[in-house]
Amino acid sequence: MSLLHTPKNRPATKSVQLMTTCLCDAFFADVARATVEILEYLGVDIELPDGQTCCGQPAFNGGDWNASRKVVRHVIKTFKGSKPVVIPSGSCAAMIYHGAPLAFEKETDLPAVNALAGRSWELVDYIVNGLGVKQWEGTFKAKIAFHSSCHLRGSESSKAIRQLLNSINGIEIVPLDEAEQCCGFGGTFSVSFPNVSTSMGTLKVEKLLENHPDYIVSADMGCVLHLGGIIDKSNNNTPRLHVAQVLRDALKNAGKLKK
Amino acid sequence: MNTSQEIDAYARDIKKDIRNAVYDGCKKTSEKRYSVLASDFKDADALREMAGKIKQHTLEHLDDYLQKAEANLQKNGAHVHWAMTGEKANEIIADIMRQHNCKRMVKAKSMVSEETHLVSYLEKQGFECVETDLGEFIVQIDGDHPSHIVKPIVHKNRRDIAKSFEREGLGDYNDDPTTITRRARVYLRNKYIEADVGLTGANFVSAESGRIVLITNEGNARFCMAANRVHIAIVGIEKLVPRDRDLAIFLNLLARSGTGQQLTVYTQFIGGPKASSQPSGPEHTHVIFVDNRRSEVLASECKEILRCIRCGACLNVCPVYRQTSGHAYRSIYPGPVGAVLSPLLAGEKFPELSDLPKASSLCGACNEVCPVNIPIPDLLLRLRDKAKREGAKKGMKGTPPMGLWATLASQPGMWQAGLAAGHTMNYIPTEMIPHPAAQAWQASRKLPKFQGGEFRKWFKNRN
Ligand code: SF4
């Protein structure tokens, strides 16, 4: 609808390649782990291409499209084949199906980029719209503030995530003022415009904490890195979770997954 | 915090009350926009997309539509002029004034006249020129610049304005908004009567009928025309719509997007100078179509920005604009639309404004509210790429160089070695990492514990 056009007719077989994302690889191992656990719970067979690194987004957003294309070409080499590529991050997914085709507009290997775009899914989009899972089993007795990350705008993911979260037993999603406002991360923006970025993040944290949630939940570890970075500098210690962790813990709490 | 970016420094140093005024004004208008669109239309996004398509179509056939518009304007009795540059537009206007023996101009709001610096040009030529839009009037008496394309004085509060009025001899200090408005009205009424030429912009021009469409809330554009012998409309060439009926969708979207109103108070359709049967109205109508680098933009990879109908919604919703205010952008057009348009309109001075496209987290809120669905984040990205390709240094300041990272990220062996080695980061405080990016991050944010490679290990060893 708007900036993102989730590709149509993507494959949704139960044998997938997982793109861990560099943030999970470096900082958030448990998010990747939760992703594997919920996908396997749903009977999905997971291949983890060993050569994977990053999706190329930092350079793409930073304006160095040459460098970005170099990385995207590596992604294409690493994620060969025709299986769906599942990505536990709205922004990395958007890089693959929206950003990369933009950066390759004038390149001869655009078809390969489009082919990868045409089989890439943000995790919850894959679960809800790919696999047709419309409800989540399990229990998660907590108040959460859900930060819908900017890269979900216009995609199917935002709706899908709300739908799944709302179906979990015991969960309460608190209302959020200015929900459409960004967390201020923006990749390299966070270090090249540190003052604006921090003001945006501080404001977002204020709004997210306004109704005293037990957790802040998002589908993008980029946002969480930023929000968490600000929260950890303050006296507050509200924990942050990726949606995948909530889904996994809900299953565990209901005894459907081993603790 | 230290920063190498001007806009970021501006946001850091901005006075609190200005920032709050901008923030609150933007938030309120954004919320009004959202609620009026949601309550009036089942699928406002479909309307935005349709409006975007109509504008895009117009741009793709702009030469045809401009010819049509010219022919129909002439049929209506208007004189049509063409100005490739802003200076040329100013000269044409001064010539028209001389030709009709005019000395005093009253002027309605027009962004393209800001681009050409019309008022200062005319004043230098010895003409009087008075802004009649209340906001622009205040900007004029203060020798200030508009900081928003719809609400030029969003950065001022009523106390500032009351002081300016007192200074200008418009009455004793009084910061009651109604009093301020009434005083401006009394002052401007006389100006309308004394003037001999009225200048307006145009929100739209229908190619099919040559109708000029103007919308205002104050009715000042109407006065500017009605009370004068000569009406001059200064119009960017992108302001066309193909047919009168297309106006329906644009008028439905423009006020709702810009101010959260269903319609502005006044909507005028101007079919040329007064007919002999009409008791009043201008005897002469001149329309000046201004290019001022628009055809360059049209030929660029960012041509979609010319769809813009100047509603200001992208400014209001933009989290960066809310923190910085419009003046931070150092150009006529601030905010998301300005971050794309201003560097392009700067022509060979692009490098000087190459930091504007960087002043965005690429959150996409602008795209989501734009009544003509301009993919602003994509255009910002294209300009970032352009700045890098052309070596425009201003844009690159503070952005970590990506070459080494790209090499690492395309060589799995090195990447994995990096993941393993990164653990040393857990033993040094981020404050100690001698990298400018790390410094910029740690000043206000912490990094989580490094866990490089742990997931891969778990994945391999489970079962
Ligand atoms: S770019 Fe779109 S939202 Fe921004 S001022 Fe123009 S029409 Fe309005």
C-alpha cells in the first residue's frame, strides 16, 4: 500500500531457509533460538545457510549502495534455491524485498534480486499468511507494549502480529499514544544524528512505558537495540522481547514446549 | 552531544519553547488529519493511491497538459507567461506591474514566490509588496522565514507575535489571538484597498478548462484578486491536473491532509478576468508558469516528488521535523518533502544541501500520510546514493564508512572470525572504543552484551 509492497505469491512450503540477521547473530541469540523453536513447533524444517552475514541494509541506508550491493550479492549466493527465506526482522525482510530491488534497479543481476525478494518473508507474516496459522496456542500472562516497527508499515506483518498476540491466553496489549512514531534508530542515522535520534528514542520509551507494561515487544531487534540502549542508561529496567520470544514462551508456559 | 551534522546540532540547540510549539502543533494537526480521514472514508489509502496516479500521469504528459492549459487560459482571457528561472519570473512580474502602472502589490501565500524571493526583489525595484496571509504577514514584519509550508509561523508563539505587533505600531502589547487577528485584519483591509495588483499562487490549474483553483482559510486570496485591476498568478509547472473532475479527489484530500479540515473555508475557481457582466474583479489576469529546475527534477530519478500538492502532512508527522523545526533545513521546503525537493532545486549547489536526505530515520510515516502517495523514503535513499556517488561530503559526515564492513559481510570466514573476536567487546566499556560511531552511540545509549556466534553453536549442537 505505501512504502512496502509485500511481494505476492511467495512460496510457503514448510521447508525454509532461516536468515538469522546480523543483530541476532551478534547480540540476540535467544531471539534466533526462539524463532527456530516456534517454527519447528509448527513442523517447519529449517536450513541455516552457514555463509550468511548481513542483509546489506546498513550501507543501503547509509547511502553507500555500492557497498550494499556487494553484500546483497553475497546474500544471493548464500541463499540459493527456491525455499522460502524466513527472517525474524521487519527491517531485514524489507531490505530483501524492497530495498535490494531498489538498489539494483539499474544492475544486470536485478532478476536474481527479484527472485530472492519473491520468496522472502518476515517471520510472523510467514506464520500467519504463509502457513495459515491464525491463532496462537499457549499462555502469556503479562501486560505488553507492542512497538510496531516502521518497516512493518504497509506490509502484512503488522496485522499478522497483532492477530497472533491478541489470540494468546492472558496477554494484555496496552494502548499506545503516537503509535505511528519511530523509535529513532534508523541504522547509521542513530550515530550520524545522535541528538535527534536520542530525542526520538527517549520520547518513544516514555510513550511505551506510560501504561507500565511488563514487557516491550517488537518484531525488530534494531528498534529493541535502540530502545533497550536508552532504557538501560536510565533507572528503568523494563525487559524487551521479540515477538518470537513471546510466542515461544507462551507455548512453554502452557507446557506445549519443553522449558 | 557532539555531532557533525548541522541539522542535528540545530535540534540540539533549539530553544525549548520553539521545539515544543512545533512538536505540539504537528502532533495536533496529525491527529486531526488521521481522524477526519478515518471518519470520512472507508479506504483513504485507496484515495491517496488514486490521487498519486493522477498526478504521476499528469507529470508523464506534462508537455501536453501545459499546452492545453495555456490554450484554455488564453481562451478565458488570461495572459500566459513562461519563466525558466526564478529571476525570470520576478522580472516578468515587475514588467507586468510597470505595464499596468501598478505600484503596490497585495500578495497571497505562494511557495513558489518564496523560491524566487519575489518580495525582496519587488521591494528592491521600488514596489510595495504586502503579504496578506496572517502567518506570512508576521514572517514579513519580523524579517523571518517560514518554517512550515502550510503554517509558516508554527515556530512562533503568541507572545512573540504580540511583541512584533507592538513594535510595528499595530497597537499596544496584547497577546490575545483574536485581538492579534483583528488588528492584522484592519491593517490589511486598507492595504487591499490601496493596492493595484493582487498576486496569488495556485493550488491547482485544470488543463481542461484553464481554471485556477485557490484554497485559503482567511479569504485573503479572494481579497487580493477582487479588490484589484490586475491579478497575477505565479504557478509551478507541476500544479496541473488534467480535468476539472480530477479536482474532486484533490480537494477532498488536500485540506484533510494539511489541516484536518474537510474543506478549507474558501475554495475559489477562477476562470480568468472579470466578464463584462460582472460588477467587480480584475480586468487583467496574468499566469506565470515557473520551471525553476522542475524540468530537471522531472528528468531525475526523483520525479515523483513533483506530485506534491504542498499539504504539509509529511512535515507534521515527521519525527525529525518535530524535533528540529523547519529552519534547520536551511531551505524553502523543510521536512520530508524538503529533504528531497530542496537539494534537487538547488541544482549545482546540491552538495550544500546533501545532508538533508540524511536527516531521516527512513521511518516512512511521510509516505503513509502523503495524499499523493510519494515514496519519500525511497527518494531520500536515492539522493543519499547520489551524494555518495558524487562525493558530496556534507551528506557523508558522521556516517561510518562502509567499505570494510562490506568486505567482511561478503566473506563468511572473516565474518565468523569477527563474531568470535567481538566477545572482547564485553570486556571493554563502550566508552573506550575509539570509534566515532561507538562514541556517538554510547553517549546516550548502552550496547547489550555481545553474544556473537552463540546461536549458531546452539543450532548445530541441539538434538
Ligand atoms: S510530499 Fe505529500 S505529504 Fe508532503 S507536502 Fe507534499 S503532498 Fe503533502
